[in-house]
Amino acid sequence: MASSQTLTTLFIFSLLTISYAATDPFKLPKQTNIHFPIRKNQTSLQYYTTFEAGNPQSQVTALIDLGAQAVWFDCTSYVSSSYKRSACGSNRCKKALGSVCVGCNSTPRPGCSNNTCGVYAFNPLTKYLTAQELGEDTVRVTSSDGHSIRLSYDVPKFQFSCADAGIVEGLPGDNTKGLVGFARTDVSLVSQISSAFSLAKKFALCIPSSSNKGLGDIFIGGGPYYMPPRDEDQSLDLSSTPLVINPVSTAPIFSEGDASDEYFINVKSIEVDHKRVAFNSSLLSIDSNGVGGTKISTVVPYTTLHSSIYKPLVNDFVKAAAVDGIKRVASVAPFGACFDAKTAPKTLVGPAVPDIDLILEGINIWFTLYGSNTMVEVKKNVICLAFVDGGAEPRTSIVLGGHQLENRVLEFDLAASKLGFSQPLQLWNTSCSHYRLS
């Protein structure tokens, strides 16, 4: 079994290619996108990526947050001759939604300057929010043809905030010192990279269930997406549903009238074993106060449901499982229903348990969750339904979490405002864990 350190070393060696500067903007060859790897931390159940920044280059390991507005990382030990701070009131500050000025009484360095634009950095795991210095520097990214890693490119004037050491507490692993956001803002990772290369405003995630056998993928700019050993472009085999806008911001700090930058979809109903789950369907709509609906998240490990949805879903699943001869056992927190794994035979898509279908907006569009995405092994021979009770008054009725998103291609097309998604990749004898060496 390959260690995470071995995988990191392999990936770094794969980046030893010719480097080009992305200027005004640098256009990639056709059928080429920008690629970042995805790793999973099996303890925190969070996903993270790596990139290089500065001169000399420093490797940055950062949490992946689909709903975060920007990029930040700890600059305590960051040294770079090409780093530049953004002044208060500058156009670069306004682009990043800077709203305060920050200063520093210590020796000047990245993250410690006076009369500097301050932007808010937020740790979604600890709920830590603080204003930090906005800066910019050159970052190195790599291109892909969908099969393998191709060339490296230097992207100048990439904006991020220089966070202090306190905000990194709680991030996954010992080396994760920052966060990359994918929200619909001008300073998200996606927006900055796609603008630098004049790429289509779309990105795709292939989130791995484990990093032991390879890494997952972030593709910026559209397909093709190949998932070895399958030799067919996965971007041509996606179902799609509209992305919807929540009219009220879900950010940790915002101005009145701001809409949410996060990604919501319309779930019309839920079925267990092809039978509709009964609950108040108004919970699936977003009201004028921004309450309700369905959000997609990479930092929530397991899908969280409003209690009025969670309880009937669990009851229906338990009944359907009993019909299939799957034996229920004592529950293990935070899960409400657990089973004897020996009574649920293994299949390509996980334990043979009742399917859960999310019926989505569109004609005959449903997001089917098989055993690999609905069950989690909590101890030997015990599997649990991997959904969590979110309480009676959550802001969002359904938050689709990472476990339910793993091992399928998810394409966020911002220009067309739609989500494309594949069936579970295990159906084609592949997954989101693989190697893409140059």
C-alpha cells in the first residue's frame, strides 16, 4: 500500500517539466485544462490539495472548500521576493471585497505590513474568522490533457490572504496550512486560474474515497476527463441539473442584499428503494430569508438533513433493508441506523443495500446513491447509514457532504449555471483514486 508521502513525492516529480509564464493571458492548447490533485485525510475526512507559490517556491498544502470565497494560507514562515501586498482602497483590494485596513508592529514580512487591504479569512472547521492582509504572488500550476500531467505554468499576481498561525488550527493533517475556495467570486481559485488562461468558467472535481491507491482530481477549464483505466472522456457522459442561487448570502460575513456564492441545487423529492419518502416538501425550497434548499459541501463529511427529512428517510431505509434480509444492529453515533455488514453482500458499488435517489430538477434526472456512498464502516462487520441529523432548524435543509460525492465526476459549469455529474465510477471498474504522471 503506497504511503501519502510516497504519493506526494511522485506528484512532485511529475511537475518537473518546462515552466511557462501565464501573461495577459496565456492560452492553453485545445483540449487542455489546469489540474490540481486531491488527497483525503482519513482521520478528519477532509480533502486537500497542493500548489507552489512565491520565489523561491514554497509548497502550500490547503483544505478544499467548495463554498469558500477566496484563498488563504499561513504566511508565518513564507519568504518570497515576488510577494506584494495590496494597499487599502486599491482596485485589487476592491476586487477581493476588502473592507478594512490592517497594520502590523513587527518586522515587515508577508502578512505583516501597514496600510494594507484587509480581507476576511474563515476556517470552516473551527469557525474562526479574522481579517488578514491581502497579498499577491506568482503561483505555479500544471496543465493536463485529461489523461496525464503536461506542462507547468507560472501565474503572476495571484491573490490570497496571508493568514496567521491561529486560523490554521483544526485543518487536516500536520502540513495543511491554508484553504482554497471555489465559490462564485472573482478571487476564488477557479476564477483566478480560469481568467489567467482565458478558460471556460467551469471546473470539475473527482473526489477520492481514499488516497492510498492514488489521487483525485480538480480540473479547471472543462474537459476532457479520463478516469483510468477507462479510456472514454467522462465529460461526454454527464447528467445535469441547474445550479440555483440562494438569494441570501451564506458567507460568514456579508452585506445586506448579497446573494450566496455557494452551490445549491433543486432536490424535488427523495426515494428509498424507488419509493418516495414522505416529508414536508416545502423544506426543499429556499425561502425569501435564504432558509431551506440543498447545498453541496466538501467540508461536511456526511450529508446532513433537516430532522423532518432525516427521520422518515432512516425509517424507510431500515424497513427496506429488513425486507432485503439486512440485519440491524445497535446504532453508533452520530449515525441513526447501523447494520451487520455480513448480511449486506459486497458489490462493485459497495454493500448491497437499498438505493437512495435524489430526484433533481430536470427531465428524468436523479442522483442515485448506492452502498459505497450511503454506508460507512464504523467497526469490524458494522456499517451505518452515512447521513446525519441536522436538527429541527438548520439554515439549509440538505447539505450534501463529501462521502456522498466521492468517486464520481462533478462538473460545475458557472457560465451555464448547471451541475453535471456522472454515475459512480465503480460501475466502469474505476474510481477517483489514480496516478497522473507526466
